Amino acid sequence: MAKILILFSTTDGHTIKICGRLKQVIELEPHQVTLASIAEVPLPDLDAFDKIVIGASIRYGKHSKQVIDFIAGNRPLLERKPNAFFSVNIVARKPEKSEPDTNPYLRKFLRQIAWRPRQVAVFAGKLDYPRYNAFDRFMIRLIMLITRGPTDPATVVEFTDWKKVEAFGRVISEM
């Protein structure tokens, strides 16, 4: 049985839902999973875990600075343990941008950091216009217009491929 920490950074909460599904899949094996926000103070003791997974959403093309700072500050520890990283972004709704080597936001992020996660995944997120504030709703609609996505301000659509999330959960279990 491995003790696995899944740290997350979320913008609107969908990354937490993905972490929850990963936890369900991983715990089908005799593993213990702890979920924690990367913004938590204090964070759980990282040394107490056998494996560490980080999941992060993007907003306006960028992952949170907290994620970048966490990785930079904990790189030696991350590299000593089995580890994984996943990104959640709406552009991954497009098949041609739904893999780690084709997703522009994940590729850009990995170029920004020195850490090289052993396992990497990208998942499409959720579009929830009614939940956004006026500025975010306007900006995201503009982005969706440019990228040929849904622009109706009443739209709520989950683009996440849950089978892909579950497959990544099995990868984490086995690493």
C-alpha cells in the first residue's frame, strides 16, 4: 500500500472534481490518497508520502504562480519520489490539443519549470459561464469566439474525458 498525495490548484473547482475521481480509482488498489490544495497552510508533510501528484488548472493561458513556486521550492523532494503532473484546461477539449505533447499550455508550463514529472496528463475542463464574474465571462466568451467554442452566456459544459482521467488514475497506482 502506498501513501499518495494529490496536490491541486484550481481556479473554479473543476480540478478538485478530477482529483476526487483520481482518488476513487487509485483507492481501488490498496493505496491511501490524501487530497490537499497547494494553497493550504501548512501543507501536509511531503516526506510522509510515497508518491506525489500535482494537478493544476489554467486561467488565461497560465498555471498559478503558487504551483510554479511550490515546484521550484520542492524539486529535490519531488524528484526522489514517484511523481506525476496533470493540467486542466479548456483548450484540451480539442482532440488535436488533448495530449501532453500537443497541448500548448502544458508544453509552455513544462518549459518554464526545471522539474520533469515522470508521468504527465492533460484533461479538458469545464466551461461554466453563469459562475464567472462579468470580466471573466466576457474574456472567456471572447476566447471561445476566437477558438470556435461555445459563447452562449448560459452555457455550462463539462469537456472532461472521465475515462482518460480514470486511466491516469491507474497509471498513478502503478508507478
